[in-house]
Amino acid sequence: MTLHTVSELLSNNNILPEVEIKGWVRTFRANRFIALNDGSTINNIQCVVDFEKTDETILKRITTGAAIHIKGELVESQGKGQKVEIIVKSLVILGDSDPETYPIQPKKHSFEFLRENAHLRTRTNTFSAVMRLRSALSFAVHKYFNDHGFFYMHAPIITGSDAEGAGEMFRVSNLDAKNPPLTEQGAVDYSKDFFGKETNLTVSGQLEAETYAMSLGKVYTFGPTFRAENSNTSRHLAEFWMIEPEVAFMDLAGNMDLAEDFLKYVLKYVLTHNREDLDFLESRLLDEEKTKPQAERSEMSLIEKLDFVIDNNFKRVSYTEAIDILRNSTPNKKKKFKYIINEWGTDLQSEHERFLVEKHFKCPVILFDYPANIKAFYMRLNEDGKTVRAMDILFPGIGEMVGGSQREERLEVLKEKMAALDIDENELWWYLDLRKYGTAVHSGFGLGFERLVMFATGMTNIRDVIPFPRTPQNAEF
Ligand code: 4AD
Ligand code: MG
């Protein structure tokens, strides 16, 4: 007999004389009813034990968290709450779980507590649902690109360049940190380092993806990226996964179309394929909303939010238009923005982004044509000489979901830009080669996968949508 999964058995409409299942006990009630979960679905299967025929010592070992092996008969359930249940014929304890010390009790735990037990938190309904959705979303990412003629490219994790020019990198080195070799001038001598130069963990696979776009046409990367930015917020991780498509012969307008179509596709994918998990998370959020004062409650439920994004066009607004709106607005009648935008050219703060998305337009917004001075060196300069073909996609409750641009394809303009920013041409000679040999218009974007998972699951802290979060002062597990 092959092992069944809970998911299979619950969707089985026929009774089965012989079933076999392994899983973890969620609860054991009245010495009779085991709620068993094996991770295959949010739902538990009820297993009914005949306590009169079962050894007392075994009954005592059916505790929350224990791993068990059950053989029995799948029958129509006599009780309410489930269609089918298993009448247990044989039960073996595979792994005990001491109820005195097991951290995951059958009660509501705070997310803070569960973060400290990240190795066990997927044994709860909420985290198992979130991580199944994370898995489904990543499958949908690959499916979308594969169905649209993109090739998957693996960008390197260790690089010698700083793609974003923001200096927020983790150094990779095998030098003795306490006693590094020094140059005659007394600086650390990186020529003695493993790679013979300074290297770091990648902040983005974009520059490498550009090289592949300029040969394979349509490519994407999807891998871990690292930022040593010291921002302890609910939207930043030091290690996060980024999806970065890059397409030759595509301009900024095409880039916006691609990003919007892609986002709608992956959200629709989970709405269609992961409905049980989404329904569970939606009801969890509705319960949470009830504890808030009326004025603070969300206007839409989780599923309504997802449907809304799928069914409506994203609003496309230039930076200049956005600044005009912000200058003539206040977040509410009494309050001004904390940070007042006086001049064209200042970067937007998250309070401004939130205002545009959540109060003004009330839908996802694509902001484009940003001032050149607040964006990265590789973005295509517009004919006005002061804005670049950049786009950020802002989402309600999340803020920046996507950052992308058309790339500067003109060798001379790119060189000037790099010189102005003190970026060494010798470091990026290979990147400049793309502009020397067969250069062409090309564009791409980066989407923070965890921010997408946050939006799809309604989770409000980025630490709760990645298995083992890496944040300042925290790399437990
Ligand atoms: O806007 P960013 O910095 O853009 C780039 O890295 C470009 N090279 C992408 C490209 O054009 N190929 O980052 C892209 C996205 C952000 O919009 C955000 O969603 C996410 O990555 N992101 C983070 N997510 C979690 N934690 C962080 N510390 C993040 N930093 C950026
Ligand atoms: Mg950005």
C-alpha cells in the first residue's frame, strides 16, 4: 500500500477500506479524535481511535507535535466539520513530542514568538499556508516566463561589482579578519584575497542579466540577493529573493506592460490554484480586523484586494505629475507630510508613496521618468537631459514592489554618467562592451519576491514570508 496524503484523502469522495498515512498530531481530544496534519493542505484529517482497544501507554504518547503512522479505513464522517474521517486500525508512534516542552501549543501564538521558533512555525496553519503560497508563487514565476519565451539565467552570487552603486554590500573574503595582509601603505591588501580583488555578495543580477538579454533576447533571473542596508523595517531583508527579467529591443513602455501583466498573472495563478490557503488567510485577517476600531479597518478583504489588482489597470504617472499632486495634498485634513517636498528632484519618502497609492489613486501606481540624480547610473537618460527612463511600481500596503528601467545603451552617455559618479570603467569593461558591440534598446525590472508574497498572503512583516529571515543583528538558525 502506498502512503496517502491528507490533501488526497480529504478530496476523495469514495470511502476506502484501506488507507495509510503519516503526519503530525495537531490535537488529541477525548482520548478519541486525532486531528492529523501532514503539511499537504491547511486542513487536518480526523482520525478516530478506539481507546478501549488501544494500549494506555500509546494513548499517552499521542500528543501535539508527535509524528505518527496510521493505517485504517476512510469512512464518511459521523460528526460535523468534515466529510470523511479515518477509523484507526493500527497506530504507531514514530516520534514523541513532550507536551511540557513543545513550543507550538494548540493555541494562538504571537508572530514574534513564532519568529523565535522559525524552525517549527510551519507547523502552524498560518505559516504552512504562507509557505505553500510562497512555493506556488515561485512556480508561477517560472511558468509565466517559460510560457512567454524567456530563458532562466543563473546570475552569480559572488561578484566584483556594485550593480546599484549604493555601496550596501556584504564583503566576501577569506583573509584573516584579525590579521589581514597589508600593503606598503598600510591598507588591507586584497590582491592576497581569494579572488585577488575585493568581492561581495550580489545586490542584483541585473548587469549580468543584461549580457544575456543581449544574446538570448528574453531572460530572467530569480535568486537570492543581499543588501547590507541597516534598515530594520517590516519591508527590508538583508537576504531576499529577486526576480529580474531583462529584454532586448524593449523600451520603458514595454517594460511597464510586462511588469503589469506578470504581476496579474502570478496573483491570478494562486487565486486559482491555492484557494484553500488564501481562504484561510483571509478569514484570519478578517478576525484580526474585527479587533481594530472601525476607522482603521481595511475596506477590502484579502481576496477582494487580489481580484482588484487583477481586474484593474495600474495607474501610470510621471514623477513630475506625482510631485505636483503631492505638493497640493496633505495626508488628511489635520496632518501634513512629515517630509515636505519643496523642490523638483527630491526623492519620494514612503509616506508619499503610500499617499499616492492608498489615498489618491487607490490602486497600484507605476511612477516613471524620475530625476536622473536620484536613480542608478545605468538608466537611460531622457531627451530633456534631466530625467531617466525609470519606473517604480507601488502597491497598497507594500510600497515599492518593483524597480526597473530602460537601460542606457549609448556608450558615450554611459561613460559620462559613470565618470560623474566615480565608477571605474575598468571594473565594468565587460558591461561597456555590450554598448560597443551590437548595442540596442533594452529594459528590465527587479521585483522583490518577499514583497509579492506579502501582498498575496496579507502578511504585514517581511520576516514572516521567508523561511529564515536575515535582518540586522539577526541570523539565528
Ligand atoms: O529597486 P531595486 O534596488 O532595483 C534593482 O536592484 C534593479 N537592479 C532591478 C532591475 O532593474 N533589474 O530593487 C528591486 C526590488 C525593489 O523594488 C523591492 O521590491 C526589492 O527589490 N527590494 C527589497 N526587498 C526586500 N528587502 C530589501 N532590502 C530590498 N531592497 C529591494
Ligand atoms: Mg528601488
